[in-house]
Amino acid sequence: MSMIRDLRAVVRPSLRKNPHLPHDPACVLPSGTAVVDCAVYRDGRRQPGGCLSPREAMRRARAEGGFVWIGLHEPTEAEFAGIAAEFGLHPLAVEDAVHAHQRPKLERYDDILFTVFKTVHYVEHAELTATSEVVATGEVMCFTGRDFVITVRHGGQGSLKGLRHRLQGEPELLAAGPSSVLHAIADHVVDGYLAVAAAVQDDIDEVESAVFAAPAKGSPRGADAGRIYQLKREVLEFKRAVVPLQRPMELLSERPMRLVDPGIQKYFRDVADHLSRVHEQVVGFDELLNSILQANLAQATVAQNEDMRKITSWAGIIAVPTMICGVYGMNFEHMPELQWRYGYPMVMCAIVGICFTIHRALRRNGWL
């Protein structure tokens, strides 16, 4: 009974529209509810009736045929409890869906597939700095059953509103059932990876050009290390989203599954191919940034060595007058040339001559 009360709390009627903008103009949801949209699809077409409660949608789908697609955004345990009970979702999968922060994965619980996708969004910035955020990540969890799809989204990015609209415009694809929605989400996520990879490539090109270009006057070598390291951290975050998803895509594209329509499976192969391309790009980004960072540190080391050679050279030149003046500063009574009229000018000329000779020799050898 408590779960039924939870379900009623999630889908209780209201005259205010959901702030997450449902897809159907007739779709009216309570303010603040986690349910973004809930509808029945039969023969690839959305059935009339506006936004239904999950229970009503499931009842209609089983009575009339078709499947239910429920979309949620960051539900709490209480908000999700009724839906989980109504559709028989496994507690472990429910816990993952509510608390998020999961690795991309594909798990099977009896006749339900639970898939986790990491969404990635490129953060625009006027200039890349040592503290710039380059990629922002979110999550989309998808429960795929024989006659239902439940999507749970976390994060401010990765909205599925446009995706649902596009699918509703392709009834022949949507007619394949819940697996068509799963494929569309996977394709949507991976297409996002491709766009982010292209934008990150531009940032890497910018950093690479800055490292190997002549430094501006007064700008020290190695000043780009902070930017490179920050970009490497962001690429690592991107890599965490891409790499673990490869195995789930291989399973969906190669292994026959009862919940995946055979006609849709070939489309998963296309998604897996795009994902492999992104994976190669991300791994390449990581290796390239390692090389750029090493080159940057090497340039800083070379600049420090040059500075040390100059300091050492000038110290050697200054040592000559220091030594001679130190000798004559001992104030002994019997010292050579103390009474000679031209002794002082001669010593000064000797100092200048020796220093000039040393300076010329060091300059010829590239130390100055």
C-alpha cells in the first residue's frame, strides 16, 4: 500500500505544467515531479491522451498492445519507488538509477536490460586557462523491458526532449518497440561524443601551437603547463565516459538478445563503430597531451639551463676584479707597484682586458 501511495504522489494530477517541458502540449504534470513525460506508443505512433500516470500507461499498453516510454529527471527514492514496484525493476538497478555516478554498463535482470550512459557536453570558454572546465558530464539510465522503456536522466545536460520528438517523427523505426528507443539514446549519446571530440581537438591544437610558438617577450618558457594539465584532466573525464561503453555496445551489436529487435541490432553496430572512432580519438588526445606536456617541461628545463649558464658566465667574469681587488685590499706594506705612479690605471686596464677576453670567449661558445 505504501508503494501505491508513493506512485500516486508521483503522478497526482495538477493544472501546472512540468518545468522540464513535456513533449505533448496536452501533457500536464505536477510541478516539481520527476516524471518528464509518460506515453503509450503503438505501431510507432504516440497514442492520444496526454501524459498518463505510469500505471494507467502500462494498463493501456497491455490492453491495446504497444509499449510505454516514461522519462524521469533526477528522481528521489520516494518518487521512483512506485514506478519500480509497478514495473518490477530490480532493487540494485533502482539504487543505481536514483543515486547515479555509475560507470557506463549493460546489465540484465531477468527480462529487463539496465543500461547506463555517460552524457558529455562541451563547455564553451573564451580562453582556455588552468582552471577552465572543458567537459561537463551527466548520466542517462535506461530500463528496457518487453513492453516499456524507462529513462532516468541526471545532470543539466543531455535532455531527451528533442530525441523523443525526432523518434515520434519516424514511426517505422519506433514500431520496432523499446529496443528502438534504446538504440536512439545510444546513438544520441555517441553523436554527442563526436561533437565534443571535435571541440576538444581545437583546444588541443591551440595549446600545441602556444607551446611550440616563440614565447612572447617577458613570458617564461613552460608557462602553459597549467593549461595542459587541466586539459588532460578534462580529457580523462571524457575518457571515463567513452571507454567503459565499448563493451555494452559490442554486446548489443553482436549478441542476440530477446529484448533487442533483430532489425534494430544492425543499427547498434553503426553506433559501436562511431564509438570506436571516438575511443581512438580520446586515447590519441591523452597521448598527444602527454607529449605536449613533456615538450613544455623540456623547454622550461632548457630555458633554466640557459639562465644558469649565463649566471655562471657572469660570475666567472666578475671573479676577476673580485680576486684582484681582494688582493690589493689586504693592505700589506710591501706589495708590488704600490708606489708606482701608473700602478692603479694599469691594474684597472688589466681587469678590463681580462674580463673582456673572458666575455668574448664565453660569447663565442654560446654561453652569453
